[in-house]
Amino acid sequence: MKKNTSITKNQPASCLVTMQTQFPIVAIGASAGGLEALDLFLRSVPEKCGMAFVIVQHLDPNRQGVLPELLQRATSMPVTQVTDRQKVLPDNVYVIPPNHDMSLLHGILHLFEPSGSHGLRLPIDVFFRSVAFDQQERSIGVILSGMGSDGTLGLQSIKENTGVVFVQSPESAKFDSMPRSAIENGLADFIALPEELPGKIIEYLQHAPRLASAASEKFSDGIEKVVVILRSQTGHDFSLYKQTTLSRRIERRMGIHLIRHISDYVKFLRENPEEGKILFKELLIGVTSFFRDSAAWERLKNDILPRLV
């Protein structure tokens, strides 16, 4: 393959290959105006970055997909249209084919016939949800230019699983509905120009503390201090929350602010009450799933509770 020398401008120099054994899979959603944003994004990804990029773009179901060829001009990484049961590899870009839904399971991409009419389909939500379940706290979601709100519900799943969300700044998007929907629903951890987002992703991954640190006595002591501060700032007591839940949410916030040590985050939290409000909301994100199993709750209401009463 001919090397693309145009991608060296404004590229972050660091890569992720040596920093972790499980490489990051970056899920990208785009729609109207997304081609330009994707081009700028990929041109800013450094060579051999150790990441894989999976793109879900709203495409005309009746036209042959040409997006891989267009995006190949922006990067030296191989850009391929996904085939069913394709394994995701680092330093590759994958593009959803037209008229398909796509899911990720154990690092394998699976294609499905669309379940609804073209006007009602939300392929970005479908894929983001599967990434959230498959990658858990390692989930990375990116929303670029597009009309509508596709991707917002999928980003909610990513956040519930302690993943991280990057959003194109609405001012830079040709169509700002999708970025604004993510931002207005409080899901965006980072908001930046499309060419700045790869650097933000790399910076976050390099500074995000590892969950192994949660086992240390110093980290546990720091979590207790965070709980005390939250109780003071919000009036809510999280001392009975599961330690792993607290650790993941706190470590995620530390990574977002590029803070390596829990003691520094405690200081940051005390000095920035707005951070306390954000952490408080994120600790409650998973609670929304409590009533999602509607069949079980219907049986409880209509069968079990009446018998008990």
C-alpha cells in the first residue's frame, strides 16, 4: 500500500501498542456531513496507534458502498467494508456495509438484516449498545456530524458500563443534531473538533488509571474520602455502594481529567463542586436499568404482590 504522507500533520506522537494487551476498539457514529468529519478524524490518527476504528455511517441502502475507498485516502491503515463474523484487529478501520445492522461480540463483528424500515432504523444505537456490553468499561464511543438523535441511546449504554464518550463540537459539524443530542443528554465526556478527537482519546487512555489500583489501601482510603466529600456536597451517602462500582466511576473521572493519583482527585473534588455534581450523576447512571425487566415487574405487580397483600 502506498504510504499516505498527508496524515502526519497535527498527529499525536504517542501510540498505545505497548500500554495494554487488550487494544482499544473505537466505535464511531456519523450521518449527514459525517464524511468530512471522518476524513479529518482519520488524518489525525497516528500510524501504528494500536487502536481499531469501527465506523457506523448512515448509508443509502440501495447504493453500493464507496465509503471505504473515500476514507482510505485519509489514512495509511487498511480501510475495509465489514463482512460477517470479521475479527477486529488493531490499526485497522472497519466500515458498516449499506442496509445492515452490526454488533460486536468477543471482538467479532456480526452483520444482520435491518429489523425495521430505513426511516426508523438506528444502526448507531444498535452497534454502540453491543460495544457497551462487549467491552464494558473499555467502551469508547464517538459521535460526529449527523441529523437526528441516533447514537444517544447507545452512548447511554456505554456510560452505564463505565465507558467514555467523545463528541464533535456542534459548531464544527455540518449537521449538529446528533452531537447536540449527546451533549444535551449529559453523555459527552469530551467535546472537540474532529481532528482533535484522536489525540483526546489517546491522552485519556494513557492517563486512565487501571482498576488494579483499586485493591491498594491508599486507593481505598481515597474512595472513602470521595464518599465523605460527596455526602457533604450533595447530601447523599454512597458508603454502602459496591466498592468496584465506586472505583470504576471514580477512575473514569480521574482519566477524563488526566489525574493519576487518587489523592490528587480528592483535592480536585474538594476544590471543584461542579465535579461533585457530575460524579454524583454518574454514580446513579446504572440505577436507571433497575426497572427495565418489564415482564418481571408486571408479574410482581399483578401476581405476587396481590397474593402477599
